[in-house]
Amino acid sequence: MKILMINPPDENAVIENPDSHSEDGTFLEADDFGEFPPLGMLYVLSYLEKNTTGHEFHFIDCIAQGIRQAKIPAIIEEIKPDIVGVTSFTISMVDCCMVAETVRKIVPHAHICLGGHHAIAYPFEAAQLPQFDSIVVGEGEYAFTALVNALEKGEDITTILGVYTKISINAWRDQQFRDKRFLARVSVPPAYVENVDDLPLVDRKWIRHLRYKSILGVSSDLATILSSRGCPYLCTFCDVPYKRYRQRSHESVVDEIEECLAMGYKEFRFYDDLFNITPKKIVEFCDELDRRGLKIEWDFRGRVNTVTYESLKRAKQSGLRMIAFGVETGSDDGLKALKKGTNTTKVSNAFKWCRDLGILTVADYIIGLPHERTPEDVKANIDFLVGLDPDYAQVSVLKLYPNTEMYDQAVAKKIIEPGRWEQFALKPHKGYVVDHWTEFMDLDTLIGLQKWAYRRFYFRPKYIARSAFKTRSIYELLSKAKGAFKILKSNRRLA
């Protein structure tokens, strides 16, 4: 059978900010800071290849390849797939449905399966979508492979854990599913990989010709790696569905690094929901690098409360270049309200240690949070950010996504209408707009504050001089220039 795995275009994504609220229509988004491969889908494809025979596989990342909806019909016409796996986020569901409709029109017999984050966030709604024959809820390696085998043999697919159809999912409508391995809002039994070391390494032959980029990187040969799955923390704004932390062995991770080095990759980004679960993990990973005589350039996303000076020093010795810390806000009361499990002292210590050791830092920040009632509150929080003096800052306006505690708080306060996302999930449509916390400040004010924050941080003479001194490559220089142009273009001063 011909099996196509596709990451749809993003040309019709949910609107995170309506242009009418921005004088120049240039709201700064996370996508402005880089594009990364769909590792989840690549894991599924790699497992499928190693555990089945006789199939013809195809992989398309429309975002990385610059493929728009208008080009999809020709691709489907050429491949004529028998099975299509579509990965998804809720914000991209319009494009997911459009791809499925194109497949159905050209290859009516094809089995179209929806996977990814949307299927686990909205399983009942996803299963009702007429564009798809089945959905995979949860981690798809075992489930999608079993689905392919069942379809090949003409067997019942509804007995596969995590695979649901429009009819089979109804068995769970009146039942209450609860498993501490998952976010409480996960409502049907998902597919799950207990031992992540059982999975094969991601086969990067599917993406080696593509150039994924990060505005914070130093080359165009960036490999993203997952050393773990899941995050046990319960931040009020986060909807990561997997609460049990499952760590790969350091041997397996470094095997993957060596494979990437052989393919010509030059830097490595750990894209875990939480890389540094403990200081011990950092040290043991570095020990494995040293045992094999490797010193690579690498960075990770992590938390300030699970690093120590000693673990950071050890990591620096083994090539650690940068850490992106989720700071979010600059007051102890704010951090407590967000259930971050840390405080401003720990935040300050982590950034000071990194600065002393020569490790670059990124501070991920959110404004428009419930505890910020005036522009002065936001500015005070940005003052804390400037005081941290990280090498980079990403400042987002809070977006109220469902399946989070903060979303429920907004519904309870009648800031947003309940059920909006469920309605969208049943009938994805263009023009859907994300809600923001507008109890105290309207969206126009928040956008203005975001742009002010970027200018306040990045256009300090001290920052510009330091950033220029630390630039190491033409790629890095061009990336920084692009980022500065984006900020200049979008910025306006508050009255």
C-alpha cells in the first residue's frame, strides 16, 4: 500500500490576533522565531517503516517545503495514496480538513486518519469530522502501525487502543475516563508508549534536504531531538496532555546525536516539553557525551528550579550553548498564580549562573496575564525581564487556549464564551479568533505593550553592543537582522 504522512500548510490557521486591532497588522508570533520539523509524525513514520513490509512511504512537510493548498491536488494525484496520516494542532484544523477533502476527491478509496494534538484535545469532535475515517488519540507509533496492519488485512480497526471512528468513540460518551498519566481533561483512553527506548531513532532521511531554522541558531544545519516525553508540572496556561515524564536512556540519545553528526548536522536543540527534569539528568547526559569523546553545540528548553550552578558548569564544558527558560512573569505572586513551582529568586539565580558561565539564555515571557491589571503592571514585569538581562527574550500576549486551568478561569469570569472551541472543533472554519484575557486591558493595549516590551528590551545600547560582539556567523548575523527588522516594522510607541 502507498502510505502518505503529511503536515498540512498553515495558511488558514486560527487567528491569534485580528489585524483590526493592530495598526500595521504585524502581531509578533512564536513562528517569527523559527520553524522546526514535526518530530511526532516522523517518529510514527520511522516506527511504521521498521515494523511493516511491502509498503511505499511518502512524507510531506508543507510548512517547511512551502507547499500551499493550491499545490496539494497535484501531489495527491501523483502519489495516489491508500492511507493518509494527517498530523494536527487545533489551530491548524481548517488546513487539515482541506487536505483531507482534497485526498477524498482525488482518491475516494483512501483511508484518512487524523492524529496529533487536536485528536487528543477534542477526540469526540474530531471523530465526527466527515473528512476523516479514523483518528488516533495519543502517541501514534503503535496505534497507527496497528491501524495500517488491520486495514491491509481487512480487520476491525476499532479494537486498537487509541484508534477511534465516528461510531466506536460513542462507547466513551457516558463514561468518565481518568488516568494520572494524562491531563485530567483527556477524556478517552489514548495510545501510549510506556518505554520510549523501545522506539527506533527518527529516520531523518525524510527531512535532511530541508532546512529548518531558528532565529536563535548559528547555522542552517539544526537537528531537533526529544530526550523525553511528558511534563509533570501543572502550569495554569499549559495543555501538555502527558503528565508522566518518560526519559530516554542517555545512550539512545547520544546514538541519535552521532547519527545526526554523520549526516552533517552541526547543532542540536532538545525540544522536550521539559529537558532538565533534574540536575542529575544534565550531568549524566554530559557524562555520556564525554565517554564518546563528543563536544557538540546544543541547547534546551527548561525550568529555572531544576538547574544548579554545578550542573550548568558541567553542561557548559560539554558544549551547552543556550537555554530557553520559561520565565512567564516577573513577580512571586504572578508565578504562584501560574503554578510555576518557582520564585523570582530562583529565576534570577539561574540567569546569573548562565551569564557567569557564558551560557546564552532566552527568557520566554507572557503579558496580559490575569494578575496584570494595568499597563504599569505589565511594565513592572518587563522591568524584571530587563533586569535578568538574558541574551534573547520572547514576549507573547496570553492566548486563552482550551484544556487549561486558565481557560476555565476565564469562562468562570465570563471573559469568554463557553463551548466556543468545541463548536470550532466540530466545524473548523476560517476566521476563527483566539480569546485573550481582556478583563482589565483591551487587546489593542496589550499588543501595544508587547511591541513596547520588545523595543524596551532589544534596543538598549548595551544589548546591541553585546549582541554584535557575540555574533559568530553570517547565518546568525542575518537571523538577528531579520528579527530586528520584524520588531522595527511592527513597533509603535504607546501614547
